[in-house]
Amino acid sequence: MGVGTPLDLLEAVRRGVDMFDCIIPTKMAQQGYAYTFAGLVRIRTAMTDSATVMKEMGRRAEEIGDIVQTINLIADRTNLLSLNASIEAARAARTDD
């Protein structure tokens, strides 16, 4: 019995069929399609979409890295300013004696 789509297969099982000869999923796979729970998916399109998302994530990760470097630079400079303020406060305290 030639069965077509996954829904056809489910309908056949519901009717009691227990042996299948199905070429449609193979033919669809040869054309770059796959049956999923979400329906028929064009694999090449899904791969292209995934690659686009991954590139965008990489670009954003670089932006985040730049922001983290800027924060670290500000933190280092703040620490130097704090150290300088402490030194100047110590000098002022010595001259007051």
C-alpha cells in the first residue's frame, strides 16, 4: 500500500493498516524537504535562516565584548583615581601635623 504524507500514515494506522510502502518522504527529502511536527520544512531555507541568526549573534557578541572592555577600562581608571585621591589625602594629613 503506498502511503503519502505522515498524516496519511496516521490515518492508515487508525484504520488498522500495519504494513506500509511509502516513497513520498524519501522523494521529499531528495528535494530538500523534511516532515516535522511543525509541518513540511524546506531544509535549505531553515539552514540559511539559522546561519543568518548565528552571524547576527556573533556580531552582537563582539559588541558586548567591546562594551565589557570599555567597562573594564573605566573601572581601572576609577581605581587609579581612587588611589591618587588616597595618596593626596595622606599627604594633606601629613602637612596638617
